[in-house]
Amino acid sequence: IREGEFDRFQKCQTLDNHQLLWHGSRTTNFADILDQDLRIAPSEATGYMFEYYYINGDVLIPIGYGVPSNARHTSLLYNEYIVYNTDLINTEISLRVDFQ
């Protein structure tokens, strides 16, 4: 756990809207993710509009495009989540390495 991360998330434990989301990434990104967690995209990044974390909740295809969602009355077309308050994110890392 990175310094301050546990205390930051504890402030939000009273919220009852918890979701376990998966973030798939390419192998080359994992060293940075383990060191610095998921980061807000820099303003020069493609598709950047606001400061937020963008998480695709797709477990079946963790790297690639999302799949259409059956949810109604939403502005996102896929099973995607946007988190504007980074205090609401508690990152748990599960890493599988297969050396061949």
C-alpha cells in the first residue's frame, strides 16, 4: 500500500455503493501501475476532457473495447465507469506472471 492510500480510502468506507472493477493492461504498463497506481491521463492524451479515472468494467475482454451494456438511462454506451474523486478508489493488485 502506498503512503496515505489506506487513510484516504477510509474516509469513504461509509458509502454503500461499492463495486469491484477490473482494469486490464498491457504487460509493459504494469511496472508503472505497481509503482504509481492508475494515474489521471495527462491533458495531451487522446480523448482527455476532464481530470478523472476511466475504468472499463469488462472482465471478459480486459484489453480492448468494451461490450454493449443493457443499462438504460445512462450516457455511457458500454460497461464503463468514470470516477472523478480519486479518494473513492481503493486499488487491489492481483498479478499473474507466466514466464515462458
